Amino acid sequence: MFTKHISLFCLYSFCGVLFQLQVAATKAKAKGSQAQSPLTQNVTAVEGGTAMLTCKVDQNDNTSLQWSNPAQQTLYFDDKKALRDNRIELVRSSWHELSINISDITLSDEGQYTCSLFTMPVKTAKAFLMVLGVPQTPVISGFKGPVNEGDMVELTCTTTGSKPAAHIRWFKGDTEIHDIPFTKESDSNGKTFTVRSTLRLQVDRDDDGVTVRCSVDHESLRSSPQVATQVLDIQYVPSVKIDFSRNFAREGDELRLECRATGNPEPEAVKWKKDGADLPDPDRMVVEGNVLIISALNKTDNGTYYCEAANTMGHNSAEYILFVYDAPIIPSPTISIPSSRPTRAGTTPVTIATSTTKPATGSRSRASVKSSPPTGPAQDPSALAGQSGPDHAVIGGVVAVVVFITLCLIIVLGRYLARHKGTYLTNEAKGAEDAPDADTAIINAEGSQVNAEEKKEYFI
């Protein structure tokens, strides 16, 4: 009985050891299988470019690796090429890695590729190859130039073959035009897209010759977008402007007036007129191209000059008002007359300078011109002539002030005397103011005289 129990105990112990060994073996096998799983990554490539597919295994017990395409065709089995496609090349082959290159990528190459590790059972890993469709160079349509100023222009930019759909931007000159909508539609292959965008502009003369650009942005283009351009051709009436050679025209000067006319189409030859009529003096008023040259100016040249330009869109003109000022006054030579009185030693002889000037004639300018005295040695002769005599205006002003003061004094003195004027009575008339008759007045007067005599004082 005792022997039987010992036998059963040994049997149970042996079975437990076997079970633990089996569990350990299973764990080790699972761990080893997990270490032998292949690893891959998804790849994105541009149409026409190159894609590299890589499959790696951390621990491999000499097990073969294989790459196959979306159609489950074997591309490479270890280092052996299975599919006859010159675009597919082996990059690296070992027990731990199998890498291949696919060049000249097309949209049909897109799909899920499989890396297989031939263990028991076979283990696989998937890698998705995405192919970007490159948009074609855009085309701008709809411009039927030239167009007239103020018209509405409609430009449409179209690009095809993009995957995913491209984005279109508009530029006028160097300025981007925002918020322009665009539409997209699938191409016949079902993979790429056609994108369109329409720009509407109301043009003016400032838009003539301006370049409008349509730019296509796409992730396959990196930093170099596709661009299409359209130069605007806008027709408009000529703009006319007159440039002059001098701001201050005097008699005898030469004046040049240049007519600048711009327009589309190019304006015809400009025409010059004076006061609405032809130029009155062709000998002195010569037209060279678009420049009017007036030589030897005089007062008869005063007036309004017109420059007219025209093209098929219409005509326009600009005007210049000319006023010829008097010629500068030139003083006559100064004559020095020595004094006949003999000079003493140490004194300077006295000279008398006389000069005659010709008064300026003619009407005054419509616009006043402010001038400052010359600072250099060469001064205006008219200014020199004005400095040779006394300033009569100052003298006249002083005399007027003196006369005014004298009159004021006379008026004040007269008023003072008038206010102090009174009635003065003689001694004989004193006391007669209140007398009722003449006799009483005489008696009062005599009494006054008696009192007066009593008040006499004597001086010794």
C-alpha cells in the first residue's frame, strides 16, 4: 500500500515537470515567431518618379523574403527577380531585409504591395504605394483682346491630370486676387482631376499691359507651381500733358512746349493751336515732332496754347496759358564828372554819377511772382537801376505824417481856446447887472468907485 502511494506521487511530479517544460517551449516558440514578423512602411511617390519598398525582419533563421505587387505577382524572391519589368531593381537583399526600387512610377502602380516571410505558417506585411498625379501646365482662355476701357473681361484657367485635385490662385501684376472659386471634375481614367477657375475683371486704362497670372499649387510640385500668363490689351482715349521749359518767360526768351500723349492705339501726330486757331507766326513758332518751339518771345505771343491728340477711340487735348513778361531793364552807362573845386591833401575827389533809365511798359502779370535780391556779384540790371535815386515813396510818406500831425495840433489848440472863452466886466459896469433902470445903475457904479478908492494902497 505504501509503495503504491509512492508510485502515484512520483507519477504526478513527473507529469507536472513535463507540463511546465511544454509551457516554456510554447512561450519560446511564440516569442521567436513574433521576432520573425516582417515590417514595412507606406510610400508616397510622384508620377514619373521613383519609389523604394523595404521589408525588414529583426530575427530570421535563414527564412526567405518575397515582394509581390497588387496583382499578387512576385517581383523579387530573395535576390532573384521574378517579374520581367525593367523599372524594378534590387536595392538590398539579406536574411534581415529585402528592398527594391520602382522607377518611372505611373498611376497604375498605385496599390497595396505584400512582403512575405516563408515561415510555418507564412507571415506577411502590407505596404500601400500612393502615386501623386502631377497637374498639367494651366491654360488661360476667354480673353478676346483688345478690349475697350470699362469692359468686363472673363478669364478661365484650366489644369488637368492632378491627383488629388490641384488648387488655383490668381494674380494681377504682383497682387494676389483672393476668394476666386474653382471647380473640379474627375478625368476619364477615374483617378485624376480637371480643375477650372474663372476670373472676372472690369478693366480701365491702368490695366493696359498688366500681366494676369494663373498659378496651380499641388503637393507634387514642391516649391515650383505651374503658371500661365495673359497680358491685358486695353484700348482707351489718349491722355495729354504739356511740359514747359521755363516757368518765367520774358520778352526775347525761347520757350519749348512738349506735348506728351499716351493712348491705345498709339495716338496720331499731335496738333498745336493758339486760342483755338492755327499758329499765327510759323517763322517763330516751329513744331518739331511733338515739341513747339517759340523763339524771340514778345507780348503778341500771350494767349492759350492747345495740344490735341487723337486715336480710333477718340481725341483729347491739354492747354497752356502763356504770359510774356517785360524784358529786364538795362541801365545806361554811368558818367563820372570830376568836381572843379580843388581838393585838399588827404581828401577824395567828389564825383557826381548820373544815369538815365527807360521806364518799363506793358501790362502787369496775371500771376504775381515773388523774387529775392541776388546774392552773387551778377545782379539784375533793373534792381541796380532802382537803387540809383532817392526813394520818393518814403519821402512822400514822411511829409504826409508831418502834415497830419500839424493839423491835429491846430484842431486841439482851437478846441482848448473855445472852452476858456468868458465875459469880463469893467469897473464902471460892476453893479449894473441888477439895477432896475439906468439911474440906479449909475449910482451903483459910483458907489463901487468910492469903495475902490477906499481900497487904494500906497507903496513908499
